[in-house]
Amino acid sequence: MSRPYVTAIVVAHDGARWLGETLRALVNQSRRPDRVAGVDNGSRDGSADLLAQAFGRGNLLSLPRSTGFGESVAEVLAKLPPAGDDEWIWLLHDDCAPDRRALEALLTAAAQDPKAAVLGPKLLDWLDRRRLLELGVTVGRTGRRETGLEPREFDQGQHDGTRDVLSVSTAGMLVRRDVWERVGGLDPFFPLFRDDLDLCWRVRNAGHKVLNVTSAVAWHAEAAARRRRRITVSGDHPRRLDRRNAIFVVMANLPFGAMLWALLRNVLGSAFRTALFVVSKQPANALDELAAMASILLHPFRLLRARRARRHGRKKGYIRIKRLMTARGAAWRRLTDMVRSFLAGEAPVDSAGRHHHASASPEDEYEVVPADTGAVKRVLSRPGVLLMLALTAVALVAERSLLGGERLGGGALVPVTGGAGDLWAFYTEGFHDIGLGSDAWTPPYVAVLAALSTLAFGKTWLAVSVLLLGSVPLAGATAYLATRHVIPAVPARAWAAGTYALLPVATGAIAAGRLGTAVVFVLVPLYASLGTVVLSGERRRARRAAWALGLLLAVGTAFAPLVYPLFAVLGVLAAVAFRGAVTSMAVALVVPLALLFPWLAGLVTSPGKLLLEAGLHDPALVDPALAPESLLALSPGGPGLPPFWVTGGLVAAALAALLMRRRRMVVAIGWGITLYGVLAAILVSRVTVEGARAWPGVPLAFAGTGLVVLVGLTAHRLAELRAGGGLRRLGAMAVAAVAFSTPLLAAGYWVAAGVRGPLVGDAPDVLPVLAAVRTMRGERTLVIKGSSFTVLHGRTPLIGESELPVASEARTRLGTAVQGLVGGRGGDAATLAGLGVGMVAVAPPVSAGLARTLDSQPSLARMSLSEAGGLWRLAEPVARVPAQPVSALHTPWLWAQAALVLVVAVLAAPGRRQGAPEAAEAPPAVAARMAVNVAGGR
């Protein structure tokens, strides 16, 4: 076999800081190229002189600064005649230094596989020569490149071996010249980025192989992708250029059917990424994403020409290429990474064309990469995940009687019916044709439930079940996350989160169907965490936390209005103590007022309603004579609560913290918040609203937060005392045992007793089926249950409808008529008919005396009477309740409210964390190695 002829081409553009090492590596090859040529694209840093010194002026071609890599190679080859049938082209970037045996290894691999037409080396990081950059590249239908490497993965020979890949980088690429010329070489449309992928795709469609040879090694600085030098081949931003080229390559090379599906995915994916960039305050990246997609859609003929040029072998080659493309599940993993990175304050998506390790900070540049133990094992080994799973298991066992029913309801919770569309319609309508009719503003928590129901595929029952029945694990998760910067010790943080989640407030709220308290209980740890950032964080971070705090405070206030005054008092006191946080705290306090207006203003006229929450206010759900020891034990009274001694261990541990000499300020603040919550609970429990005492669950949630955080912050002292030995060791062990008794006893009691309260998983329909059928023309049904009554309009009420105020005059007339009807007084049926009532239903059990009384009424005709209840029809002509005029400001304010929510959400979203700026000049010893952080470019 004849000796292969190799033509090496080095393309330089302002790369003098790397070019010297690249040229020395080329000269020292164990198998030297037969012909070398250099191209300088208008460098201004002496790169041309370095090329001339190495190759001679006769082997140097100078081109304008705007010349792309593919054009440069094409210009050189046009001046170099072919050197035979077995000629190979070796492409090198000015920032790519090959190992001494790189060319020899590439040629050896080529000789072993006659179908190989393109070969590429193993690319390692220029700065950290142990770190892997690329072992061949694949791509997904959305153009996102994948290297198959873990973030910051070190080369330990784990990927060694020659392998068939979709594409290799042009940095160190060895390509047969005859194949190059047959497929047309690098497309000049791609002056930078993705030209290598396009070339390799066409080579594979022509029936050849693309191999990555790991025995050939090169170190790559990727200066263009890292923006270590100015890009002059295009006026577009590098990210925009890379994203456009990525989509274009996929669209041009896929078969028609696959191309249409990929186009749809790219349009939807780009819209999602653009929105995520906007929310994370990266408008430049959002514009790049949008402009890249628009460039494809607005130039269809350009894409058609590219597809026509690539039509030969495209369909047949796709059968082989498809197995080399990114697996379908990778798209979901990337979506998860996007959201995770967004919540972490990092870039929400990795820039297309870059490697995962690019986000590594300089501080951990030489950190040892941990062994990969598998995604599932990594997740399950996290204490927070284990805590969440444990609390979920406890909740599922304890709530066993509520699972599997058709309709969740009872206590304060109206039986859950309807879907997301019903809730949105209820929230946006100006006049509510329910009950006796109302033009009042819908409670804003309905909009929150409607949004969550929309995310739950329109299932309101699913959203309510997650919020109410899942409040214990959700509260544990928020408490664990909220204390990550407050309680550094993971065991103490896990204890604090588990203890908080199992406080009697949570289990009592579930048993009584108190959705409002359950939501607030989940949010209170977030209030504490964001409030800490507002008071002590850096200015921009504090302001962002203030917007987030205001938004979450508005959500909590919508479900339980008492949250706002409770937090406002603490917020004002904190702002007085931390003068620098006055503006941020003001933002947090003003946002709920703006978002909840005018509904919140309506509560000012009825201040007692500030003590109520979402749902029904039933006297049977409140303990009218709540014992003081219950409040001190954080037990709000009512059904489904454990004995007060369950939380005795927590209180005892908090009292023990008073004996500590260190961190007295922490102890004082913790106890201050606890006493504040307990005192507020005492006051709330003594106030009567609408004939029943208010429930003190919300203020006790504040008190519990202060107590749990207090004990968690002082937990490190137990380790110190235990190390002291003797009585100190025994005392520390005793305090720890007492503290752990609270979550263990609470979980054990809840699991053993189950949910004991009026909440059931199969709540009966309030409106009899026969009544619903007979009131199809708009008639209303009067439902009498004991001494109370309500008016329904053709169906079971939605969540929130029972809380709408009714005109006092109509309510008084209805009450008088009901009393007369039950008492046997004649003439009241006409009043009911005038109010639109056509049916009278009596909830079980129906007493014989009440049934005889209603049967004796000449204007009532019995339709049914059984153990399931009774139903009578009015013989009087039923009048229709006229719709009241809707305020002209209703619809505009709803749009303004939606715009305010969007603005606040954007301002509250975590912006991208700015890392330390890269040094413009580095010390001489490392100057040549500071050009690298990202993969995929030159």
C-alpha cells in the first residue's frame, strides 16, 4: 500500500497567544505532513508573522478578516493541486495543539477502516489537560449538540477506542481530499460554528464513515466560542450565529417528514427558551434565540436551496444517522436541567454549541470530579429527597381514608367540582348568577387555583388534593429548602423541616378541610427565607427577593387574609432595625395590596373577615374553649389534632436553648417570633366572626416557624456538649432525644389515628340530582340543613362561590321566608318564588315534623322523601333574578391585574448569576491557557 499524502492546513485569526504552541506541535509530529500551508485571516496580533516563520512566505495565504474557516480552506486547496488518489487534508485551528503522535494515530485508524473518510482526535481542555472536551459530537432534532460527557469529566481512559460518530470537530480533523471535493467541502454559508457537523452529515450520506480516534489527542482552546477574540466573519452575536446554524444544519439534512417534526419542535422550543430567558432577565439571549429562529422561518428559499443541494443520499443515509443522533429522552433531561438552572439563578439553557463543563468556576477548576453513581442513586442519596419521600409516605398512610373517593370535601372545604375552565369563568365574570346573584369581586385565591388546575391538566380536584393532602410533604420541602442558608448542618435542617411539617397546624388543617391554612403553612418558611434575604442580602438580590416575597405574600393573603397583617408587623419592625432594607421591605408589603385590590379593600369594611380563610366558616370546626396549654403547644384546636403533649419535646428543646450562653440574639429573636405568634393566636381565638370563633392556625404557623428555626440554629451546641463528655454528654443526648420525640410522636400518632375530621374523600353532592334536573331553566334550589340554609343554582357550588357576599335586603327576605316555611307559616312560598327559588331540598336526616310541615304547605309539592333527604317543588310561578350591571372597570382591571402579576413575576425571577469577569491580561505563565472554558467552537 502506498504511503498516504497529507496536506496540513493551519487557519489563524488573531490567535498568536496559542499559535506558537500549535505550530511547535505540528513541527514535532512523529509522522510529519507532506505539505503544509497557512492561512491568515487579517490578524492584527502577529499571527501572520508566526505562520511565515514556520512555513515560509510562499506557503502563507493572507485573506480578509471577514473570511470564514471554510472559505479559507477552500482558497488554499484551490491553489494546491491534488497529490494523488490517497491524499488527506489535516485541518488545524490556531488554538488547537495536537499531540506528537496525533497524525500517526489518525492515519493508522484510517488504514484499518477503508470506509473512513473523516477522522477526528480526542479533544482535551487547553488549560486543564486532563479534562475532556469532545469525543465526537451528536445532535438532536432541535440542533442541540451533545458530547456524551459529564460536566468537567476527566480523561482516565474510560472512553478510549475508535468509534463511529455523527461528527467530529474541524479542530484536528483528517479528511480524504477526494471525498472532500465530492461532497463540496465546508459550506461557506457557515463561516463559523456547525460547519463541521454539516460536512460530516454530508459525508455520511455519501456512504462513508466518520470516526473519532481516541489514541490521537489534541488540546483545544476554543477561543471563538469562549469569545476570547473578536469574531469578524459575521456581525451576529456568537450565540445567535451558533443557534441559527444549528437549526439550519438539522433542517437542511433531515428527510422531509422528520424535518417538519423537527421544525415544529424548534418553533415551540425556541418560544419556551425565549420566555425563560426573558423571565431570567437575559434579554440579549432571548433576542438571540428569537432572531435565530426567525432567520430560518423568514428565509424559506435559502433552506430549500440547501435541501436541494443535499438531496442525494439523504433519505438512505438517515437510516444510519438516526441511531447516532441524540436519544429522545435527552430532550426531557435537558428541559429538567433548564428549569433547575433557572431556579438556581444560572443560565437557564446551555448555549448551543458549548460543552457542559463550561460553567465551571475558576475556584473549582482543579476539583476532582466525583464518581458517577447513577442519576437515581444520586437523587435518592440526598437528605432532602429522603425527607420528602418519608413525609409523603407518612401522609399517604395517614390519609388512607381520603384516597380513592370521587369527591373531596367536608368541613371548611366545599366539595370539589368543576375544572380549570369553570374556575377561570367564575373569576373573570362581573355578575355571578349563583345563589341570589352577586356582583362582588371573586376571591383572588380562585385565580391561583385556576392556574394550578390548568397546570394539572384542568383537574381542579388534583390541584386541591396536592395543596391540601400534600401540604405536609410540601411544607417539609419548603422548610428544608428555605433553611439551607440558615441552618448549615444537614441533620439539623432535616429535623427542623420534618418537625415543622408535622406540627398540629398541618394535620388539623387537613382534617378540617382548611385549604387556606394548608397553603399558608407551606409558604411561611419561604416568607422567612425571603425576608432574611431582603434584610441582609446584597442590594440587587434583596430587591429581587422583595418582589418574590411580595408575590408569595399576595398568594398567602388571598387564601388567608390574616397573613398580611401578621407579616406586616414583623416586616415593619425588621425595617426599623435594618434601615438599609426599608425600600425592599416596602416593595414586599405594597405588592400584595396592588395585586389583591379591590378585593382586599372590601375586607376593610368587614374587618372580621380578615380572620377567616378560604372555604366555609363552620362553628363545628373550632374549639370554643381552647385551653391555654393547647396554644402553648402550638395546637389550634378543632378536629383531627393530636394531644398537646406531642409537641412537648419541641417546646422543651426551645426552653433548653435559653440556657445557652452563646448566640443569645438568635435565641431572643426565635422566642420573640414564637411569642408573637402565640399572642396573636390567643387574640384570634377569642374573636367571634359570623357566629363562630376564628381559628388560630395561621398565627401558630408563624410561632412554629420561630420555634423550629430557633432549635435548629442552636443544634450545633449539642455536638459541642457531647464532645465534652460526662454530664454534658448525657444532657446533650437527652435534649436530642426530647427534640426528636416531636416529629416521631406526631408522625406515629397521625399514622395510627388517620385523618379524623369532617373531611372525606367521597363527599355527597349538596344538590340532589332530581333538583338539578328540574331546575334546568334557571330556577334556584333552597337547601335546608339543620338551622342553616343556602341557595344553589343548578349545580353544586364551585370553590369560592359560597364566600361571595349577597345583598343584605335579599338575604333578610330569604331568611324570613325560610323561617316561616319551616315554622308552617303560610305565604312564604311566594316570597321564595319571587327570589327565583323553584325547589326546596332538605339535607338528611329529615325529621318527620319538618316533612309534615312542608307537606302541609299548599304551595309546595313533595317530589321525594327518603333517607337521602327530601325534595319539594314550588307551585308558585318562579321569577327570574335579573342580572345586575357590571362595572365598566371590571374587565380592564382584570387585564391590569394579569399584567401586574406578570411584571412582578419577572422582577422576582432569579436572574443569572454573574461570575467573576475573565481577566483581560493574565500572568505570562498562564496567558496562553486562559482562553478556554467552553467547548464546541474555535
